[in-house]
Amino acid sequence: GESVGLHLPTLSVQEGDNSIINCAYSNSASDYFIWYKQESGKGPQFIIDIRSNMDKRQGQRVTVLLNKTVKHLSLQIAATQPGDSAVYFCAETSYNQGGKLIFGQGTELSVKP
Amino acid sequence: EADIYQTPRYLVIGTGKKITLECSQTMGHDKMYWYQQDPGMELHLIHYSYGVNSTEKGDLSSESTVSRIRTEHFPLTLESARPSHTSQYLCASSELGTQGNEQFFGPGTRLTVL
């Protein structure tokens, strides 16, 4: 069935380093992807999104890359800070799914000072 | 910060009790969703609504029910809580008809059934 999964369940980085979180999706019809950040005890918070007609999108300190050929999505965080420590989820959907998001397993990012 | 609220934030109850988890949003969004999430795990959609008087079951089977009498309000009810219902419940909303579907999430309700 459809699935969205992450390669690594945990990622530990040094403060100031760049972080890369990966995600694989299996539904080739998906045309919209979102990265969410979830801190302990809180609901997911939108970070950045990308549509399937793009392969890269940049935000503040974050970049999302989309490779539709291999159905791979990544989130890059530049100059990782302790406040970036959280669980990160990718989610995918398509217009014909009526807005329902399919979430992958989260990756826990731990930033060491 | 999204204007979507959930109450209570934490709830500990005994088996067999009836409970209602509240969710309200002030953004005027037509679409609303309920997810169930175990610690560190992915979110599973259990209910959604595309507007008033519209409710649908999600991908994960749930013994809970929902109602959508007002646009801003999407409560979830468990008629008889059991320990297997222990989990975090997240409510979300999004606009209807937009090409993108960014969902705004509430802070969640952590439910423990003894």
C-alpha cells in the first residue's frame, strides 16, 4: 500500500553542523510534500513544503529537495541549533486524496552543544 | 502560530468512562482532522471532515466517533474508554479547495486509560 518512510529513526549532530533528514515515499501520484517538526509535548509544526513540479525549495536555514525519479525527499537544516532538536516527519498527499496527508515514521534529531 | 485549540491537554480516566476531546479552530477552515499518535511514532488519521455535517473515517480504524455541527468545532468522543485507547490525539485543520494542503495542528491531548 501507500507509505512514506524515513531511513533513519535517530540523528545526532553537533551544534553548528548541517543536518540532513531523509524520507522515501512510494506513491508516485503524490504531488505535494510537507516537512513537520514536532517538539516534545506539542503538535507538529509546519516547516516547509514542496510541490512535485519543483526539485528544490529553500526557507530560512532549511532546504527541501525532491527527487521524483527515486521518490526521495530530504530536509537539510543549516547550522543546526539546540532548538532544532525535535522529531521530524515528512508527509505526502495528492489532490485526488482530498487533502489527506500520509505521514512517515519520524526521525528524532538531537543536537549536541 | 496556528489558532487551533485542544482540551484537555492531559486526561487520565478509568476504563469504561465516556470522554469527549474538544478541538476548536478560529481560522475558518473547512477541513478538520483527528490523528492518533503513539510516542515517537507516525500520525495515523482516524477521522476527518470537509465541512459542517460531513464526517469520514480515516485510514486507522478507531472506536471513537466525531461530529461537525459547527465549522470551528470538531469534538471526538469515546463512549467507553479502554486501556488500548491510551495515546496522543492530535487535531488539525486546513483550508478547503487550496492546491496545497498544509494542515495546522493543535497541541494534542494525551489520554491515559487505566
